[in-house]
Amino acid sequence: MNQLFNLSGRTALVTGSARGIGFALAEGLATAGARVILNGTRADTVADAVSRLDAKGFSAQGRAFDVTDEQAVADAFAQWDKDGVKIDIVINNAGIQFRKPLVELELSDWQRVIDTNLTSAFIVSKQAAQRMIARGTGGKIVNIGSLTSEAARATVGAYTAAKGGIKMLTRAMSAEWAASNIQANAIGPGYILTDMNQALVENAAFDAWVKNSNPSQRWGRPEELVGTAVFLASPASSYVNGQIIYVDGGWLAVL
Ligand code: GCO
């Protein structure tokens, strides 16, 4: 049974993993035996995150690049090619939030959210899948969706469109890559205690809404996403494709 969830000998790239959910997922995959590559836009915060994993005895390295920049992503993969680094698992976690009503939303802000939360998953996964297919070794793509992959909330329209796109991009990836033994799936986190949500946690009315409209009656913790990520990154999910697993305390299951 342990072998089903063993990631030893595998290398996992986790985008947007200097903190929050991305860092928790990277640490979780490292705990399951993977060598993890952390990513963020700032070299200093990536280096700090790597040192935190190193201090726990995990095999970690980092590379700072902008996942929305196609050339920067191509350069990163080219460097991994030169270094003999073969990426077996990609977790497309990079994401931002921008809360504003659609009628007030600037196109530039819309585009930035779409680029970071959706397009980056295409850019990064394209580079990874090209190599997985060429190697014939298969691989794992885990996209991070959201409750808003399924249900909308006012004032987060760009984020909702992007996360809805993540659900369907995941299915598109499985349609094209499953025959190459690449399983593409997604995780839909509920309301999780992260820096991105701090303003919501501190808003008493929103905090009450999250707790009252969720059968678990609480926010989730980043580490509560790790089990699903390890499952989707491991041999245990070798015949799971195009799915999104909501880790939301039961939110979407109830009215
Ligand atoms: C918001 C939140 C949500 C959560 C999460 C829910 O403003 O509503 O940021 O988007 O972060 O995505 O699944």
C-alpha cells in the first residue's frame, strides 16, 4: 500500500510555492519522497522557502521565474534539461486574487488574473508534457482550481473565470495526454487559511459566512490539501484523469 503513494525518485515542480498552499503541497510531496522544485517570482522568497525544506532534511531546490512569461518558462525547462533534471510531476498552483466588481474591473487587472491563474498552467504544462511524451515515461499534472471552478461569488469574476478554465483545461489535458500515461487532474480547495484570504478571515461577516455555509463550519488549512495532492501525484491515481477533487469541507455538497 505504501508504494501506491510513494514519490521516491520523482521530481515535482510546484509553481507559486514560496508560501501558502503551494509551499504546503511542496512540503507534502517532499514528505512522500519527491525531490521538489519550488518556484515564485522573487529569488529571495524562493531561497528562503528552499532553506526551510532543507532544514527539515528534504530534497529541495528553487527557481525564480514568472510563470506567465513563456520565454522565462522555456528557459527554466532548458536549464533543467542541461542539468539532467526530469520533471515527473507539475502542480500548477501559482495564482493571485483580485476582488472588484466586473463593472469596475480594468482589463489589465482581468488579464493579469487570467494570465497568472489559468494561462500559466498551459505554459508550464506544455513544456513539461512535451518532455514527458518525448521520454515516454508518463507524468502527473495537478492543477489547482477552486470552489469557483464550480460556483461563482460576486466581486471575484476574473478569478472565477480563470478557475472555471482550470477545470476545463484539466479535461483538455487529459483528452490529449492520457494516451501518453500523463494523468491530468485538479484540486478544488475550499476557503483555506492563507495570506491571500487574510482580509476575508479578518472580516467578521465574511468569516461567519464561510463558517455557516460550510457543513464543516470552519476554514480549511493548507496542509489539509496535501493528501489529495499526494494521491494525484502518485501511482495510486494511475487511472484517474480529467477530474477535479474538491477539498472544501463539504461546501459544494450541501445547499
Ligand atoms: C474569495 C477567495 C476564494 C478562495 C477560494 C475558494 O475571494 O472568494 O479568495 O476565491 O480563495 O478560491 O475556493
